[in-house]
Amino acid sequence: MGFTIGGIRDLRSSSRRRWRASECATTVAEYTGLWGWDVVPGARAARGGSVTCSCGAADCPAPGAHPLSFAPIVPAGATLDDATAAWAEVPGAAVLLPVGRAFDVLEVAEAAGRHALVRLERMGLPLGPVALTPHSRALFFVAPGAAAELPQLLYRMGWDDARLDLRCLGAGDHITAPPSDFAGLGPMRWLRPPALDTAGHPPQARLLLGTLAYVCHRSAAS
């Protein structure tokens, strides 16, 4: 990979004293080199009287929350040099992660996600990374294929008729990665940061779904 875990962390610390492009490149290299994720440069949003997108489209449906159509993917395994060269072409771009390749995402309200995470940890279930959006959503990383399986999984667990504030992102979707800004609302954060033993092998959705559905149902009832 061309760098070590300690080296990346040292680079991340020193990069805060440099320009933002270098910080983004270091973050991208961590995601590609350590966690084995593809990364896509994304559009940025600006807030004035209204939210505008750096893509330039006046009617952009997702300002600051979509890939740049002209920017290539930085593939899993890319080194810091690769990431630096890629981000030099798109300075200031947001860091996006394609969903459906290394992971799918179960999305719930932040409060429900925090409660569910405590329950899941107490149960000793395997967990992957969990991200938080600035508009109070929790994103649980699970094994790819969850989006296609979700309706059947909910049916088998008896939650198919419940009105749950829960959705699954899969192939074709993207999420904004910490610490990039999401849609002009503020930075993404990690509730449960990626780790070497989970980032590349997130848990199957069925292991988390029952607890997430139950907590979402309880939250709606209260």
C-alpha cells in the first residue's frame, strides 16, 4: 500500500497545518489504502439565500451530495500519491463513498441509531462503521446486498407491515464520508469509526436489522 497505519495517522495530523486539498488527499488515502473502499470526488454546496451546488446546475436535485460526473473513481488500494494526484484535479471536492461495493448502508434517525448501537454492543454482535449526518441520521455499514434483501428480511422478521423510519442504500447510491460537508449542512462524523477488522467485512444486515427495526418502532410509538 505504500504506507502504514501509524504513517497515515501522522500524515493526517500534520496535514491539518497545510492546505485543505492535502487533508482531503490524506483522508482519501486512508479510505482506499486502509479500509479498502473506493472513493469518488463529489460536488460541494454553498449556502447564501439558498443552497447552490458546485456542479453549476440551477435545478440540481442533490446540491453538494452527488459525484462529480467528470471525476474518476479513486479505487480501493490507491496510495497517498494516487490520492494526492486525483484530488489535485478537483481541489475542494467532497469525499464520497460508492455504496453497494464494499458495503451497503442501513439508515435510521440518529436517536434511534444511538439507542440501537448500545443494544447491539451489549449483545456482542459484530458491528461495522457507523456514520452520522449533520441532519441527524445514522448510517450503519453492512455487507453488500442488503438493499436487495431488505423487503424479504423485514417480512421474515415480521416488520414488513410496520411504518419504520428505516431505509437501505445500495448499488448506485453514494454517501458523503467524514469529515466532508454534507449538502451545505455541516460535516459528516463517525459515531463508530472504521477499524481494520470490520471496515472490509461489515456484518450481514440480518444481524442488526431486528434491533434497528425494534428501536425505530419504539421511537415512532413514543
